[in-house]
Amino acid sequence: MPRILDVGCGPSKYPGAIGVDVNPNTAADVLCDLDRGRLPFRDDSFDEVRAVHLIEHVENAIATIEEFHRVARSGGTIFIVTPHYTDIASYTDPTHRRHLSSESFHYFYPGGKHGQESWYTHARLRERRLDVKLLRVWRLLGFELLVNHARWFRRFWEQYLSFVIRGKVMEFTFEVMK
Ligand SMILES: C[S@@+](CC[C@H](N)C(=O)[O-])C[C@H]1O[C@@H](n2cnc3c(N)ncnc32)[C@H](O)[C@@H]1O
């Protein structure tokens, strides 16, 4: 059985996972405030760490992902779902602290965002998969396919088109590199 951690699990914890949340009125098995300390688990404890609609809420996104990286094993998976910065929902929830793009996690990639290994962090992730969901009308017109299947088009879309052809959520699957 894979060992799965669902951080910020809310009321609907991922099946088979250990749930962590700051709020006791959730399905959490372990209460922990990521803004106040580390996850109460040893290094390399999990095959998969999931954070669905969590990263936009925490005070320090870099430190939080470093914690995911620490508790996941080398070669394990970190799965993150978060709103695209052009989704109105990204701005509607007053507890959202940041608005992210498809490149916000490039700071964790080998070489780093600026070609420097430790611009913000030493934790390293490899992008296994990224699915960007668009509003329904743009999906039906085929833009979602283009955004997900041509990296150059995704960049062009975010630079020039995305406040008209708006995004919804991004689903990142990362491989943990240690
Ligand atoms: C938008 S909800 C998402 C819940 C669930 N993952 C889902 O997709 O239905 C965000 C969750 O993250 C939790 N959360 C927010 N800040 C947190 C923190 N600093 N430490 C731990 N959990 C936090 C909240 O209590 C809430 O349950």
C-alpha cells in the first residue's frame, strides 16, 4: 500500500491517506498548522504528498513545499492543485494569500527559475505532469488541449491571452528529487 499524506485535507480526505489539517472540524487524523511549524513526520515517510487547494492559503509556500519534499521519499510524488491566477475564484476567497501561474514552481526545478540552483530553495522537484483546466467554453473550443500540449503555447497564453481565455485550476504532479 502506498503511504499517502493529504495536507489540508478538509472534510474529504483522499482515500487511504493520512489527513492533516489545522481545523479540527475536518477529516484530519493529525492537527498541524503549517504556518506555525513542521509536519510531525520523519523524513522520507511518504510515497505521495497531496495538497489540494492548500498552497494558496499558507503563509510561506516555499517552506511548505520544502516540508512536503522532506517527508516524501526520493522518487515519490507531490500532487498539488491550486487555482490559476486568472480564475475569479483565486481572488474571491479572502483567505487566499497568493495567485499562481503554471511557472510558479519552476523555482524548484533543476537549474532553478533563474538558472541558479538555490535562488529560493535547495529542494528539487521534477515536473511529471501539469494539467491546466480552462473555463468550459474555452475547453470546448479546444484551447485547453493547446495549453496542455504545447509548452510554447502555454507561455504565449499566459503572457497575452489568459485574462480573456481564463484558466480555472492547475494540477501539478512532481517527482521528488533528493
Ligand atoms: C480550500 S480547503 C481544501 C480542502 C480539501 N483539500 C479539498 O480540496 O476539499 C483548504 C484547507 O486547508 C486547510 N489549511 C489552511 N491553512 C492551513 C495551515 N496553515 N495548516 C494546515 N492546514 C491549513 C484549511 O483548514 C482547509 O481545510
